[in-house]
Amino acid sequence: MTDQRVRKAAEVLVDYSTRIKKGDGVQIISEVNGKELALECYRLAINRGAIVSFYPYFAEQSCIYYKHASKEQIEDFPSTQMYEIKRTDSVIYINAPVNTRMLSSADPEKIALRRRVLKPISDWRVQKTRWVLFYMPTNALAQEADMSLSEFEDFVFKATNIDWAKESKKQDKLKQVLDNGRQVRIVSKDADISFSIKGRQGTKCDGRRNMPDGEVFIAPVERTVEGHVRYSFPAIYDSHEVDGIRLVFKKGRVVEAHADKNEAYLKRMISLDKGSCYVGEFGIGVNYRINSFVKCILFDEKIGGTVHLALGMAYKEGGGRNKSALHWDMILDLRKGGAIYVDGKLIERGGRICL
């Protein structure tokens, strides 16, 4: 019998996040451990009258690919995928990892190159389809979070199976402040950083793209980030964990980068391309049901009372212009002391919104 929490999560993904209706072209893409949720989403989408393509996959495929694929294979553009995404209305991705460090030994330059090749497909998906990404609770994710599987399931479904239309309305006031703002300053014992957001638009993350969700983000104006920050948690990218990250910005650019663990990898990513040393996103986490760092960015960037600054690519929704193959979110915890100011007005203190 299907877990009722899984049934409810499927309803959220199909009816709220992707708004699947009769005649829609739908892709459901799932790792094999996401079978229960994937099949429930499939059942609902079929019942809604959609035309559904179902793609289960093995995470180990990526390991084999990046170990053995030639440069010619990596640079090959999958035209059939482009053809299909252009005829797709909604996409549901279900990650269910068996090993969160699967790509630790993969060449990051190969991964970056492949991302550049696939960018037209990912751009179309982001801009033209209704898509959502969900992480199914697995033992691997629970272990990273220092929880049992049942504890992690409770954690995930508690943050997912809620009234997202109500949550969306709660984010309106914060978005309005960012839309009308000109200058942001973030201060804490670990940071003093400022940047312009003049002319940019905030974006609500209210369950339409990620699930669980809960942030409002905006793209800083290029070349305006100034100051320093020491991030509160490890930053994980393509299975590489970098801890104790300290960055200094001048005229928007990272001019100093240090880390207690994997500093060489950090510097390699910052120099990946012309845009990877600039901040593409500033996000404010507002999901207070997510209160623990679990080493999965889908959850961690939503922690109520935190902010994150992403190096690299800016999302176009907020007017961001920075281009990069990199998009790496790094999290600063303000819950034990810290504040956010917009145009000199306090909007968050100690992790709580003051609007």
C-alpha cells in the first residue's frame, strides 16, 4: 500500500507544482529508488488526461559516462532530447540517490563541458515548461543528514505536504521589498557584504520549481558586490564538499578564496569561466519547517533564517545577466545573530523577517 504521505506529495507535484491538465505533454524522470512516488505521479498524470513519457534511470549511468565518454561524445548535442523538450509542457524530476558522492572522482571540466552542450535544452526547460524537482527520501540522504530514514521521511514530508498557495501569499511582501529596493547589506559576525539590486525583480520560490520550496531570490547587479563572508556550512557541488569557505569580493569579483577543506577545488570552480567568479543570485530562505542543514542544497537553501549567495549563472527571471556553467549556492546562517538591510531598513534580524 502506498504511503499516504507519498500520495499527498504526488498531488502537490502534479496538481500544484506542474499544474498538469488534459492533453499536456509530460515527462516524469526518476531514479529507481523514487519508484513509489514516480508511479503515483504517473497515475495522477494519466488520470488528468496527460500524454506521459516515463523515464526511470540509474545514477550510476553518470559515473560510467564521465569516466569513459570521449570528448567527441561529450560535445555531441542530443537533438532528440531537444525535439522532445520542445513538445513538453511539464517535467517532474525525482532524485532518489543511493550515493550522494557518486561523482566525486569525475572530472569537473568534463561535467562543465557537458552542461554547456546541454544548455539549450536546460534553457528551454526552465523558460518554456512547468518543471519541478523533488528529492525522495533515501538512506543515502538520511545518512548525510545524520538522521534515520524514518526521521528524514518525516522531515521531508512535513516541509512538502502543506498549503503552498498560502505560503506563496506570505512571500509577496518580501518580494515587493526586493522589487522596490536599491541596495542590500548583510551583516553578521561572519560577513559584511553589500550589493545593488536596483532595477532587478525578486522571484518567489513557492513550490512551482523545487519541492519542498521556500525562498525569495534576486540577482545582484553585476560588478557591485563588495565585502567578505565566511559561509556557515559546507558547500557541496557535483559531489565535492568544500568546508570553511571564506570569500572576499571587490567590484563584484571574488578576489580572495580560502577553504579549510578542498580549497583547490573551490578555486578551480571560481576560475571555471568568465562568469564563475561573480554572484548570480542572492536568496533568502523562508521555510521554517526546514530547520536543519542536511547537505542537500534543495533543502538547505530554503532553511528559514538563512541567506545564500550563488556564484555563477544568474536566472533571467530577476533580470540577472551573469552567464556561467557554474551555479553554486553557499549558505550563511543568520539565526544566531545577523541582519539584512534593504536601503538601510532592517528586513531580517536573527533569522526572522521584520516586515
